[in-house]
Amino acid sequence: MSETDRLLVVEDLSTTFTTPSGRLPAVSHISLSLDQNETLGIVGESGSGKTVLARTIMGLQPRTNVEVTGSVLLNGHQMVGVSEAEKRNYWGTDVAMVFQDPMTSLNPVMRVGRQIDEALRVRMNMPKDAARARAIELLELVGIPSPERRYRAYPGQLSGGMRQRVVIATALACSPQLLIADEPTTGLDVTIQAQILNLIDELKERLHMSVVLITHDLGVVATRTSRIIVMYAGRVVETGSTRDVFHRMRMPYTRALLESSPKVTSPSHTRLHAIPGRPPNLVNLPPGCSFAPRCASATQRCHEERPELEVDSTPGHAFACWNPLPIRPERVA
Amino acid sequence: MTIERTPLLKVRDLTVTFGKGHHAVSAVAGVSFDIYEGETLGLVGESGCGKSTTGKALMKIVEPTSGTIDLEGVEVTKLRGRDLRNARTRMQMIFQDPISSLNPRRRVKDIVAEPLDCWKSVAGDERAAIVSKLLNEVGIDPFVYGNRFARQFSGGQCQRISIARSLAMRPKMLICDEMVSALDVSVQAQILNLLSDLKDEYGLTLLFIAHDLAVVKNVSDRVAVMYLGKICEVGPSDVLYDAPAHPYTKFLLGAALEADPDAPTHGEVLQGEPPSPINPPSGCRFRTRCPLAQERCASEEPVLSDIAPGHQVACHFPLISRRD
């Protein structure tokens, strides 16, 4: 498949905010691409730039104090450096986003049905009755019981899981080709989380969408994505197929992230491998690798020179590290 | 086994009801459990199941409606005034949001010394020495950071300061309410390791309330699972996670995500959402979502009873067979 056939091609994208304490490079030199009907996971801790990256791809930066360079080609349309009016042509139909907090992404004093058919009436010029019928169809599609009744409900009358379903229905209203889900299940209970993640998977297949799933939880991306990107301090530190990143990880940060989270399958009182220190201040980044101050295998070079993303032996698997972890033999299942 | 030991905390038929009449919500609807000295009891459940309210009722931050709470032979529910304050020195609580549980405009060393000042137990050099020791123990250098304000710290550091403050009166028991859920995984691991070190050092008994099953298993000796204001299963954590007896526990564990692409694909997902605690279902509270529910579940409420030594379940049709 050639580059132009891809749904999303991001090249050398950087987003820098101007803050009172200095320039803050929230996203630095990121390149990625996404095919039709593919799910890409973006993983990182808070402050690693994953949400800013998603918002920059959407073209949702603030109007002032921000500088975006590089290129985002979405379905062949450039999203960087174009006016909001132009970007509005692609929102909803080419790309749509599901935000983290389902309470604040819905208008609390507007019935949920109207919030869904607003997109249909404004973007698709649908007559009112048709929009209403389509909105009820969408509510049914996302698994909301008695959709006619829920159409007239206010967000406050719905539970967190139901509200997130409404947000997904709103995002799907104009049949986007790419759905960006930013921490769609954070703050929801585990049983509801499983329902929402299954729903996104199911809708992706049914509607032939591509999905970008952003999360801090490695468990969320492990079985639901084909490729993942690990971010740290605004940069991609490792990327590859999900199996490669989990089983043949080369970047010490990826391993540290995986080993620091407790597992349901390990016995009680297992000592956790905590990562010492905390993520760096982006305004004042060290000259070398951003993870070096917390890394157990850091050497002098790591502190002085920044490693670039380097392709591993397996195609598509790349990492940015001077002292990568040794390649483990393929795990025998 | 822990069974031989005397419990440090005995809770019997604890209920907490908010509101009156038709609007009454029974957040905690008859909960009984023991916590033995030196152990960690994990309390898991989905939001709204009453786990935080249970923790707060133990501290009498919310007033229990009925039931008894026995801490080392002292009946806490009846205590008032000075006696209650006295009892609270032996039981301390750590809250979910580390940043809002510290006064942003106070200095770290004063925050940690606050319990000591309240009791006027120590002063001067001795007070300073205790504060320095506590801060050192939670990994915050008292000479560098002691004079800084709480607002200058990150979430993980604020949680360390909260822990130091809660240990100032040398309590027997700590109630940790979702203490790591607001933290990033790398910081969460630091705090969990710290908690486990301090537990050994101070001989603490913990009630660890959280929604994250993996975190609860990591810290707990025994785990209690709550659903809609009631405990549906209690057991040693390894046993409960390996062979859950209550269908709800099984679904909860099935929904936990494993960070492994080769993990078995997800089993059956629990449908629907918990019913409202204003009008809970008759009989077993889980029956409306339970695939195994039968008529008996609607008419008769299952009581928590032994299914194996130290393992209790409240279900008419448990998933594992009873043995004595």
C-alpha cells in the first residue's frame, strides 16, 4: 500500500506551547501512519503528550500560544496550518473523537438526543425527523436500552457508562472513517470498561472504521490493538506490532511500565518494580534521552546525546535507546 | 492461619442509610467482617457499592445508622467527644485525592506535625525529630522539603506526605481509601512498595479499599468483595482470585484486563449496570444481572456462610462446592 492510500499519515509533528515558564514541547517530532480498519494504541503516563498528539491530529489546538509544525494528512487532507473552517469539513465525517470524561463532553442542559442529531442536522443537512430517527438508531447501535425514551433524557439522568455510550453515538453520527478514543474508559468500573471496549471493537468491524485508542493502561491495548506506540516526555520511545512491543520490547521504559503495574495473575505481596523518580519537566528537558535519569541501564552517552528511533530486526518495530534490552527468544506458547 | 488470632477490628451488621422515607439510600446494608492484627483486608467493588462509605463509617466520618464497630474491645459507635478522638489516634485514614487532602498553604513539616500538635503530646526538639523521622521514612528529605508548601508537590509526593501524617500518632490501623487510584502506574508502584515497608515496620493492620483488582490482590492477605451495599464474598486473596465462589466475583475478575496480548480472550462480559440502591432487588442483590439466578434468589436473601475454611460466600448457587 502506498503512502497516499493510508488513512492517516503524520510526519514530523511537533506541538509546542508557550508558557510563562518557557517553551513547552508537548509533542516532539512524531511520525506515524494508520491503515484502513486498523487499531493503533498510544500508551504513556500522564504528561507524556498522548492527548496533545490526538488533539493535534484532530486540529483541536488552542488558537494562541501554540506552534504546530510538521504534517498531518488525513484521508489526503492536510490538517496542519489550515483554517478552522476548512478543518470543520473533515470533522465528523473523516475523523471524530471520544473524550475521556463523559460528563464534561456532553452539554448538561441539552437532551442527549438533540446532542446527537445536532451533528446530523448541521453537518449532513438532514431534516429534523430524519435526524431524530437516525439518532435513535445510533443510540440503539451503541447498546442503550429503550432508545426512544433515552433520546429525551438529560446527561445527568444517565450513568457514566451510558453517558460514554452517548458520546460514542455522537462521534459516530456522521460515520467517521477514523475514531480517536482518548482514555474512553478511564473512570469507569471494570465491568463497564469491558462493555465499552467491546462496543468500540464491534463498531469498528461493523462500520469499517480505524481506531486510535489512547490509554495509560497497558492492559487496555494488549488484546485490542494491532500496533502500539509508547510515548514518554512528548516523544515516541518504542513502536511496533502489539506482540513485538509486549514480547520483544527493547526500550527499558516499556519494560519498566509493564513491570511496575500489579497483575491479577501474580501472587499477593509480589514486590513491584517501581520506576524511581518521576517524569521530567518538559520545559527543561535534559539534553540526552528523557528517560535517562530514571533508567537503570543509562550510561554517560544517554545523558548527553538523544537517541533517535531506530528500526529493530523485525519490520515495523522501532525504539529510541542507546542501550536496548537484549532480544528475548520468541516465547513458546 | 489468621483464624486463630483475635480480631483487631470487629464489624457487625454495619448499616449506613442516607436520607429518609422513600428517598432513603442504604449505602451500606448490613456488613460484617473481622480484621486480624497485622493483616491487610482488601475491599473491592464497583463505584457506588458502598466501599468508601464503609471506610468512612469506621472512622465515624459518616455516622453509622446501626451495627457495631469494635476496635480492640472498644465500641467505637457509642463514643463521643474526647473518647472518640482518642480512639481515632489508633485508626487513621488516607484518602483518594492526595492533593486536596493537604492544605496547599501549609508547610510540609507542620502538616505532618498536626496530629502531634492537636494532642500537645510533644514539643520542641522532640517534635522536630519525630517529623524528620516520619518524612525520611516516606522518602521525603525533611531538610530540603520540610519547609515547602504542600502545593509545590506532585500527587505521588503528596500521598507520601499524607502517609507520614497518618503515622504520626503511631496508629494500629490504617484505612486506605483508593489511595493509589489517582496516580500514574510508575508512581503507584512506589507508593504500594512504601506502604508494604511501613506496614512491616510499624506493625500496621490495613483496610485497603480500591476498585483495581490487581492492586488489591497485590497488597491484601484477604479480600472482601462488595456489591450494592453488601459483602458477597470474603476469602484469602490467592484462593478468591483462583477460584471465586460468587458469580459476581467471577465476572469482576473476568473483566480485569491483563497486559498480555496472548491473554485468553475475554470471557462473558457482565451485562447491564448495578441497580439503584434506593430500590434494591429483593433477595440476592446481584440476581438481576446474574446468569445463574433462579426463583429462590428472588425470594430468599443468601447469607454469608463458610464454603471452605476462611472463605465465605453469600450465594445460593456458589461456583465451587462447599467443603468443611
